[in-house]
Amino acid sequence: MNKYYVVAYKEVNFGDDLLMDTLFCRYPEAEFVMTAPGCYRKIFNQYGNLKIICRDSFIYKIFNKLVSSYSVIMHRDYPKCLEDIIINSFKRIIYIGGSIFIEKEDAHQVSYERKWWKKAIDGDKKVYILDANFGPFRSASYTNAMQSVFKKCQDVCFRDQYSFHMFSHIKTVRYGNDIAFLTKTCKRTKNVSDKYVFVSVVYPANNFAADLNVHNEYIRKMAEMHKSAQKYGLGIKYVAFCKFENDDKTLDEIKNVIGDSDTAEYIVYDGNIEEIKQMVTDSVGVISARFHGMVLSSVQNRPTFYIAYSTKGINVIQDNHLDINYIRLKDIKDIDSDRIIASMVHDQGKLLLKEEIYKSANEQFIILDKENRNTNHISKII
């Protein structure tokens, strides 16, 4: 049995939870370990192959504080937390996520990350990087530093062609579609009484828009979608994929604009992956500012409109020639709510992903499949 430590974004974010869920489900004979908030024991309680070290337990907090304090006293930026020490004790490390390689502006953080990667690829360790994209970055020194890391990794699989072509000269670097394309499809609930549009939101003022006007316009336009949906007798479910990133604040601001309404519902993802998947499947269409909201709606064959706060989603749409309309967040003022809702009503069932997309997504796991003798995976999980 192979044993892996899993490094991921563990802040109850639907997209990242979906990726981890796919990983744990695919390899029932492997053993996975990760540090995470205690709520993840409930989120992934169906997996007997996963051990969670609870980072919000009293004992963990005490030891974490000791490591952190020692780091400050000794003027060292590595290790800076208990997880660094735990990771260093493992021979196999899986780093699964999306925007993993973003060049930070803080010099101390940059120094810490470089030392983290140097330690991670040290000696006979095997490091697997799955479902990543590269950037944004600002300097050649960062690119060169990560290039040295990739050369020593067991496997590096990017989810977009842009990132792949930057490092395609390295033999360990590969390309495969986003893992979320392997999500098991849900059957539509029969006779859904209340038809609705599913809207996954972001909080632009948090990270994605330096201009506060963009944030305010985004809130106004998302509230405007409610009026447009009502013209077709539709409701709207506004969904926050990540409370940690303030998506729930976006719901509050939209609600303040709309006011009381029986046709607007506000949902915060709490770790119930299947609930979100079913909501997407049963919807008339999806308006998504979240990358994995866009991918999931494609898998479930729902008419989709994507609001791109970065290029990562646009890259995937273009790489796969997906029939998805999109707009950049900075251009949100140009959005036509009536046209988007009308298009969803009239374009039911037209998306239909090509089989090549599922086959490409399986490429993300090709190295781990060989290690775990998992050679019989079909191209699409049904």
C-alpha cells in the first residue's frame, strides 16, 4: 500500500474539495494523510483510506505555536508551522490544486516557498503536482526557480496548455484536463417544481478587482439577473463556494439590493459536495464566477455563462473549444442579463462535452494509476 501526504487548499472551498474527493475515491487501496480543519472528517467521512490530522485540535495548536515561535526567535522562515515538519516526514507528497504557482509580492513569503519546495523535493522524496496552472508571475527568477523544482518532481501535470507549454521541455511535465471533468454526473430530479438559475459568486473586492467600482457593478449585475430570471418565471439560487474567501459577503450584498423575495435563495457551501452537484444538475442554467462552477456545469450539460476573474478559466474554455460564453470580470458593466437568461432558456442540452475531454482529464492520474496498479479506469466516470 502506498502512503501519500496531500497538500491542498483546505478551507472548505467547493472546487478544491471536489478535486480531493476525486483523488480519494480513485485509489481506495492507497493511504492518504493530510492536516485539515476538523470539519473535513465529516466532509470525507466515507473514505476509510484517509487520515486527517485535525489542525484545530488543542494539541495541534500548541505544537504549531511552538514551531512558529521557534521560527521567529531563530529568524528562520522554514519551517514556519507544524505541517512543514509533518510533510517532511513523508516519502510521497501529492500537491493537488489549481492556482498553486502564484508569485507572491512579500519577500519573506517568496523565501519561505522556495525553501518549502527545496525541502519537498529533497533526497528520495516523490512529489506529484496535479491539476495546477502557472501564474500569475512577475519575474524570470521565479519561473527559473520553479523550473528547477519541476525537474526533480516525480510528476507535474498542468490543466491548461499555456502552463504546459511554458515547461514542456521538462520530461516530468505533462498536460491533462481539469480533474473536475471526471466528476460523476447526477441524474436530474424528476418534476422539479421550482425552476431556477444557479449562480456561483465571488467577492471581487477580496482579491480579484483592484477597482471597487468593478465590485459594486458586479453586485448590481448579479442582482439584476434576478429580475431577468423572473421574466421567464425562474428563480435564482445564489451560491457561495467558499466562505473563507468572503463569498458569503457577496450573498449579503446581493440580498440587500434585491430585498425580500420568494424567488431568490442564498446558499453557502458547507462541505456537502453532492448537494451542490445536484443543484447544478437540476438548474435551467449556470452563471459562474467560480472556475469549478463552470467546469461542473459543463459536465452536467447545463447552459453556462462564465465570469472570468483570471485567465485560467478562459484558457480551459479555449483549450477544449467549449461552447461557453464568457466575460472578463473587469468588463462586467457590459453584461446583458436578459440575453443571458434568454439564452439559457432556449439552449437546453446543447453543450455535450466530447469524449476526448474526459480522456484528457484522466491523464492527470496516469502516473499514480501506474503506481497503484489502477490501469482499468474508463475514460469517463459514469
